[in-house]
Amino acid sequence: MTGMVIGALLTPCNVYSGLKIGWTFNMSVAAGLIGFAFWTAAERSGFGRPWGLRENNINQTAASAAASIIAAGLAAPIPALALLTGQTLSFYVLSFWLIVVSLLGIVVAAGLRNQLLLRERLPFPSGVVTAETMGEIHKGGEEAHARLRLLSFTAALSASLKLLVTRLNVGPLAPGLQATMTTESGRNISVSASNLGLALDPSLLMVGFGAIAGLRIGVSMLLGAVIAWGGLAPLALSYGWVQPADGDAVWFAPLVEWLLWPGATLMVTASLTAFGLSMIRMALQQRAQRMDDFAVQERPINMRVLLAAFVVVLGLSVTAQSTIFSIGLFEAVIAVLLSYVLAVVAARVSGETAITPIGALGKITQLTFGAISPGNVTANLMTANVTGGAAGQCADLMHDLRTGQLIGATPSFQIVAQVFGVLAGAFVAALTYLVLIPDPQAQLITAEWPAPAVATWKAVAEVLGEGLEAMPPGAISAIVIAAIVGIGLAVAEAFASETWQRVIPSASAIGLAFVIPAWNAFSLFLGAAAAAVIARLYPEWSKRRIVVVAAGFIVGESLAGVIGALVSLAG
């Protein structure tokens, strides 16, 4: 119950940030801190009993399951479907869909636990970090309370800044730079830094994400913003590939309709290349890693129960696809079976690297159904939704199971907690999405709601559904160049030494900067740079505190944004 409540509070943060930048935050540590603080205070007040480590693990499992519900489609395929077809889902239908997609991932993770954790002993780094952090929290002393105070302060600071900026209607602050260019047709147009989004945003959300992402990602985002908004955007305007918007407003909407093609290509090619190379590497290497630093309690899961769950979830998913989206029986069954296979792949990759390739796996399904059901945009998007959502929930549970394994928790209790967390998260996430985005076609892929993941999924579906005619002028050449760069950088990173991997730009981060306002990329870079400087000057403080500070920035602004939307709706 504690995990469901905390998860319900944290879920809107991931919905908000997912639609803003396409990224979400793992809420395991934040949920553990909040749960520990609440029950410790209750115990001291005489209203509760001691809050144990394993109880907190169940809390953290449920809360992270709720917060990760965004992977079930709210930040990409569901909004993309609304943009392409106009189809929107009611609150109850949307909640049901999110639950069904997530249950697929839970069943796969439960079946993989014995193989990946007990036999192959994959590390699942995020689970190890969570276990270590939870252990430190429950050792007692001042450390846990210091982290909680810092989390509360940074969240309050971020929320206050967001509310103040909204109240005063302060937008991104741009320098007064302006230039006049002559287009290919001989027309003179005046372009300012403000038109291109070359500004600084008074927001701490992206600063927090930058602190977590690290300097390599931050520099890559800065590089991508300079290339896209400082170079390609003026080029597209001068060649007449993009028509400027009227007035002095930010020209994000018309420019991103062109920039998303090279940007999405960079992200897709880099993700698929890195994913393919990682699978080859894993197939060639024998895994015999053991985590000797922790006592492992081997508690296998009942496979009969899992088989029954598989049958039930298969039926639910096929029925949901058929009734909600009119997807044929054959396509629906193939989507579920493919989801099981690709969720296994996601769990293995996440177990090795701590990175879950949801986007890449979704693109594999989109390409598959582009061949099976050409021209069917709904089937293309929503079957990929099943795959990506199942993969995300599967990876989330696997990391939580790893945490539980290290502290001696009972896996069946964790799986039940994951299910209840999904139930809480689905209803809260559906409500949050519908409140924030009542009109997807008018609100999304704008400066206010860039929704980069939506733009990417939409672009792939358009090409597979309409062919090259869906692309604007000049986009094909940009796509070819972006594909070469994306593949090249992914290959270089895969074969480089650890030292060089830190300096090779991330193609995915560069591509992401193409489809979000430049000011978001600048803020993310500032957060990454600040975190790097602090880590150099105060390494011990940084190790213990920087993630807490970043989490506060993210949670504070996200909750303030959601509350602001609710107030606007009520008023």
C-alpha cells in the first residue's frame, strides 16, 4: 500500500518529463527514501512499528512499477496514434490498455528470474545500486535524513521556480541576435535567436536530467542543438524547405517537422546498431559472472503459475488489441509472441548495461508489421506499443528482483507488489496524460510539449505507411547522412576502449537535440557540466548527493507542472 501511494505521487513526474524530453527517471531510490522517512516518523510518533529493509524493498518495487508505467505507451505510440489517426482513448480504456501491456512484461520477468539471476547471474547494475543505497539508508544515523532533507529542499526549489515562472509568464531568455537571409526564391526573411529557440530556459527539470545523464550526454546534446538549431534550421529556411512562422514567436513547430527526420534517423540507426552489436557480443561471450559481495538466496519461482499467467495475459492482450484498435487476430497474436521474445532481449541487454532499448525494440516491431500489414498505421504503432511496454516493465522488474535477491527478499512478494504498482500507476498516469494533453493534435510536437519520442514513432509509422512521399523536401539527403553518422558513431563506441567511449559523442543524444527546443539541450548541458565540476571538486559528496539533488529538481518541477495543469483545468 505504501508503494502504491508513493508510486501514485511519483507517476505524474515521469508522464510530464516523458512528454517534455522523452526521458523518465527511475524512482526506486526516491521511493525508498520517502517510505523510510514516513514510517520512521510514524514510529517515533507512536503510530507505527519499525520499517524493515525488506518491507522497503516491497515499497520500492511497487512505486517504481507505478512510475515506469510511462513505458506502456504514454510518451510515444499512444500520442503518435492520436496525431496520425485522431483516435484518442477514454480514461478507463487507456488505463486498461496500460495494465495489459505492463502485465506482459511482468510475466516475462517472472519467468526469466531463475535463468538470468540464479543461473547466469547477470549483474543488473541499477538493482545493485538500489540495494546498496537501501542498505545505507537502513543502517540508521544521519545519512538517510540528510538525503531526505536535500531531496525535499531541491524539490521545493524546483517547484517554486516553476510556479513563479508560470505565474509571471516568463519564457526562455534569448539574446537579441538577428540576421537577414535571402532564400533560394529570392525572398528576404529576418531570423532571430528567439525564432530558432537559441535561449536559456529558467527551469531546473533539464538541469536535473543533465546531472544524471553525465557530461558525455550533456556535451552531445549541446553539439546536437548547435548543429540542428544553429546550422540546419537556418539552412532549411534559406533553401525554402521550411516556411517561417508568422510573428516573433519561436518557430519550433515548422522547423521540427523537418529536423525530426535526420534526428529520428540518428536515434533509430544508433539504437539498432548498438543493440545488434551488443547481442552479437553477448552471444560470443560466455557469462559466468558472480556477485560474491552479496549473499544470494536462491528462491525459484513456480513455473506452473507462470504458464497459467502467460495464457491469461496472452488472451487479455489479444482481446485488447482487437477490441480497442481493431487489429486482426493474426497480427495481435504475433505481436504478443514477438513481445515475449523482445522482452527477453531487453532484459538481457538491461542486465548487462543498465540500459533498456525500448525505442530500438519498438522500431523492430514497427518494421516487422510494416511488412506484415503495410499501410496500417494503427497496427504498426500499437503492436510496437505492446513490445516496447512489455520490454520496459520487464526490465524494471528484473532490476527490482535483483535488489530483492541481494537483500534476501521473497520474489513472489515482489511480483505481487509489481502488479499492484502497475494498477496504481495505470490509473494515475492515464488521468495525468488526459489532463496535461486534452488535445494531442494541437499540443504535441510544439515548443511547450516537444514529445520527441512521439515525433520519432510518428515519423517511422508515416514512412512505413505512406512511403517517401511523407518526407518534406531535402529530408532524404539529411536522412542518408544521419544514418551514416548514427551507425558510424555506434560502431565506434562499441569497439572503442573505455577511455575513448567517454569522449565519443552519443548519436542518440545528438538526435534527441534535433527534436526538442534548443533551450532544453542547453539546460541539460549546464546540469551535466555542473555535476561534473562538483564530482571533480567534491567526489564523496557527489557520490552520495548528486542523484538526490537531480531527483529533487525533476520531481519538483514535474509535480508543479501537473498541479498547474489541474488548476488551469479547474479554473
